[in-house]
Amino acid sequence: MGIFTGCSKKFDLKPSDGIIRNNFWQTKEQVRAAVIGCYAALMGDPNGGKSLAETLFTWGELRGDLLTAALGTTAADLEIMNVNTQATNTITDWRPVYKIINYCNTVLDYAPSVLDKDKTFTQDLLNGYLAEVKTIRALMYFYLARSFGEVPLKLISTSSDEEIMQIAKSSRQEVLAQVLKDLNEAEPMAVLSYGNQATDKGRITRYTINTIQADVYLWMEKYPEAVAACDKVINSKKFGLIANSSAWFTTLFRNGNSAESIFEIEFDQQKLNVFYSMLGTGTRRFEASNKVMDQIYTTEINLFTNALDIRSDGASVRAQDNVIWKYIGNNATDMISADGSYTHWFFYRYADVLLMKAEALAQLPGKGQEALDLVTLIRQRAGAPETTNNAPDVNNIDQLSLFILDERAREFAFEGKRWYDVLRYAKKNDYQNIAYLQDFVSSLVPANSVRTVQAKMLDHNSHYFPVYIYELQTNKQLVQNPFYQ
């Protein structure tokens, strides 16, 4: 665990109410504690609120095709899974994300004043801290923009994270512009390394920023910029794919902080994640859909290795009963115990950089073969069988794009990326692939709902969540997403 070294309890580093008040900002140590408090908030609310990892898992996977209902599935889950989300659905409550944004805003508002109070505090040190919190804020707004479309841009802190500011929504373009502004300002100020691997994976480095930039540029269909951002990470030669071996799952997922990781939430025995209770018990909330093994990975073996895709049974899923394995496996065969739920949550890893670059290259003239070579690198590491090789024409943009989309499903199953990947593909070039999205959602719902949900998809506002009813009641400047009015 890199972030909290030397601390007996993580949340001791920030005041108990999560808000750092004016009289706190006196020393560089207090600034550092406030910054670490922002990372602590990524791990979960110390007062028992919803975990960010749970929020991002549900936002990214419930609208996808990799999950199915289980004994513990809630009515709120089913609403979203059946493409029938209501404004009363608590899963659409964005307050856990805005709390983190408020912590970041507080650091941005107050940390610069400490330069005048603590003469041992340097501008370089301040700049590094500001880069970290600007990047966290940008990442949170990127999730909000992809999930809700239009959201309020709250760029100043409030004295309490429960205090409601009357702010209207900003457009998708304005939100994304602010995300890029924060990232571009943070990039030159961020450190390249903190001096040890665990901290480099759990805190923001310049390479984290480059990776998020690539993701944002992909979403905005700025493909040369996405390639350039990916190349900054690739050319650093600080990252690599973990080899296909018997220790692959344990090294990458269970232990975390590997050479493949770029940014992750570092849970441990002191701060467990929510996934054992969500996925590992008899009343688990979700299971993997039959599609995961039947179609995404298939049960075919790689003829060269005489083995299944390393990402399938014993990694993403336990094939015998469709248990989602990625967060509850201790290794390929043994499940963790209830007090062992500390597998890390990945925002980004090196495989993501390679596949994002491939996706961007696929849209650029004459770059199809280079894109396919990157996908092949990922597939070779995984030992993917030929049955999942669509052999796309490198000069056919759509064939190549679909191949990459399918490969992302294999590589990032249950990592909170599936819906965003599908929507990014569907909305490309002014929704030229809307038919794909219609077919996609029709596979998720009962047969008698297919026509209804396909018609819904024609309204682009339906691709985003409604504003949670509590927010509309307390912030009178907010207007509901038109699809849900």
C-alpha cells in the first residue's frame, strides 16, 4: 500500500467530517493530509456511504451485457438492467462523486495560501499536489459526463459536502472542456514517480494524466490527440503487460501494483472493498451472463498453448456457476474469505493504453495494420483462441472497430468499462452505429420489451441517466434529462 505508508488508519489523515476547514491550512503536512484525504475518499465514505468502486461498477456494467441478475439483485438494479431507469433510482445518485470533487476543490482553494504560512513549503511541492487533485476532479467529471451527459460544474468548494449549491447543468461540451483543461494544466506539474511502485500506482503521476487524456480524446473523437497521449505512456517504457503464466491473475489483480497498473484504488485489510458481499456470497447481487463464456471468451482452447483464454475461467468468471471471479478469487481456483476483500479497483492499466491507441489508429487513414498489431499483442498475452479472432480487414474501419470493441470486452470484463465502450462505439460519427446499440440493448431485456427499448435508443438522451430526484428537489437550478421528463 503506497499512499498511506506510516498511517495506522487511513481516514485519520482528514478531519472526521471530510471537509478541511480554514484553520486547518497552516503547514505543508496539512496540505499533504488533505490530498491524501482525496484518495481516501476514492476508497469509500468513512461514515458508511456508498463506495465509489460500487458506484463505478454499477454505472459501467449494469447497462452492459456481461451481468445477469442473481438472488441479491435489487429492484434498482433490475430497473437499469431492463433499460427502464427512473429518477427515483438510488444508483443514479451522484453525491459520492461530487463529495470527492468537493474535497479536490477544497485543496485547490486553500492549499496555495500555505506557501505564505510555511516557509518550508515549496512551489514545486504545491504544484504536484494541485496536479493530483485537478486530475482526480477531472476523472470524476469524466465519469459524470459519460453517465449523465449534462451535469453541474462545481469548481469551488463548499464548507460542507452536504451543502447544496444552486448550480445549473453545463453542456456535455462544457464539461469535457473543463476535464481537458484540468488535465492539461496538471500534466506539466505532475511527478513522473514518487520513488516506489506502490505509490506510483495509487497516486496520480504524469502517466496517469496522459492515460485519462487518451480516454477523453477517444470519447470526443479526437483520434490523433488520443494516439499522442497513449504514446507518452508507451514511450516512457515504465509499463508492460504481465506475462501469461500461472501467476498472472494473482500478480495483476489479487496483489495489484504491478508493472501493468497505471492507476488503481489500493484496498487492503484496513479498508476492504464491497465486492465479496456483492459477488461472493450465496445471495450475491450479480452473476456473469451466459454470454461471457459462450460468446465473449468461448470454451475453445488455444491450439498453441492447449489452454483457455487466460482472462476467462478462473480470472473474470468461474465458468462452472458464472460467479464473477475478478474481485473474489484469491487465485485461479480458490475464493477469498470475507475479510480478504481487498483486490484493487483498476481505473487504468497498460492494456487499456494499447487498446485505446488501437481504437484511435483504426479511425486514421492507413493505420489499420498498426491498430491490429496492438490488438494481436493483447490477444497473444491472453492466449486467446482463434475462435474469437474475427480477422478484420485492416482497411475496413468498422470491422476493425468492432474487433477492438469485442477485445475490450474480453480484456476488461467487470472493470466498469463495458457500457462506456459500447456507447462510444455507437455514438461515433453522429451515431452512425445506432443500430448496433439498438441490437445490443434488445439482447438485455425480455422479448416483449425489445421494440420498446429499441425505440428508446433513438432518443440520444436515453443513453444517459436521469438526475436523481433528491438533486432536483434540493437544487432548483437543475432540469431533468429531457428523456425522463
